[in-house]
Amino acid sequence: MKKTFILLFLGILLAFSASKVTAQSFNAGLIAGPTFCQVDGDSYAGFHQLGFTAGAYANLPVADHLSAQMELKYSLLGAHSSDKEVNEYYYNPYSLRLHYAEIPLMLRYDLGMFRVNGRPLDFLTLEAGASLDVRLKATEDVDADFQVTTNRWNLLSSTANAGIHVAFNEHLGLGARFMYSVVPCRFSGNPGWFFNQYYNKVIQFTLTYNINSPLR
């Protein structure tokens, strides 16, 4: 947990530093919210693992309606068996918790060039990008047998991210993203890149707080 608190502290420090030092160019703020996760490649299906993400971002406008955003986040991902899998399919109860430090790099395009009833849609932003994910710790609980299995999971992996952000006002917004591994979070040792590997699959919702300038 010390690594987690250090990461969050650095993220908050990054946001405040960016907002104070380069306020005329950068937007910066804080981000937090729940994640709904599964791992493709294991025997379990469905977004049954509830986790969370928290951190900070710095956003730089690069053209009209276009900006680049860098984030530093802690995320809890993983997988979890469903009641149906345990009670009807007789799978062992299972829980996987993957702790990551994530560094997403995102391109963001606001829809301000479009109008509805004369109102520009600049409060809506589409975003896409990828993140470098550093595994901090991994634990697995199979039928009440709890184990720390950090070394089974890749130290470095990467996810592709796509989503939408809605700005409520100059400071508050709500984001939704779909994330999927482009570099596996675990190699099984069997041949083949896509098959027999493990991939994080995540739906993420976040509340954003922009510190200095309106974020679209």
C-alpha cells in the first residue's frame, strides 16, 4: 500500500505543479472512479471484479478542438468468478486482484465544431490512446486459498483506451472508457501471441476535477 500512496501523492503533485507553473498552456486535474474488470484468457467471464482508479492528469491543447493528455494513475484490476459459474458450472470460487501504476497517453477531440439547436457540443470529448502499465502486486484467491502471485504476471504491459468525456461545468466532468490489453498482462508459456495469453479487459468510469482551466 505504501507504493499506492506514493503514486497518488506524485500524481496530485504533478497536477498542482502543472496548473501552477504552466497555467497558461496546460490544464491539469484529478481523476478517480470505479473499474469493472475481467481477464480474457482465464476460465471466467464477465465484468465481475470491481476495482477503482485514482490519479492526476495534465492536458495540453495542440490544435483547435484537439489536445494531448498524460495521466498518472493507480488502478486495481483483475477478475472474479460469478455466482452462476460457481453454483451452476461448479467452478472454484476465484478472485484475482492486479495492482497497477498506469501512464496513459491520450489524444482528445472535443466536438465544439458541431452544434445542436445552435449550441456547440464542446462539452463532449472523444478520446483514444494507450497506456504503459507497471504491475505493482498481484494476489489470487482460489477456493479460499489466498496466494500472492505477483511474479506470474508481467511487470510491464499495455492497454489501448477509447472513451468519451462529458464536462458538466468548468471544473467537473464524467468520463467513460473501454480498455483492452495490446501487450498481454501474462504470458502462458504456450506458443502464439493472442491465444493462450492473458489480457486485461476493463470498463472504467471516472469523475474528473479540473484545477485551473475549463477542460473539454
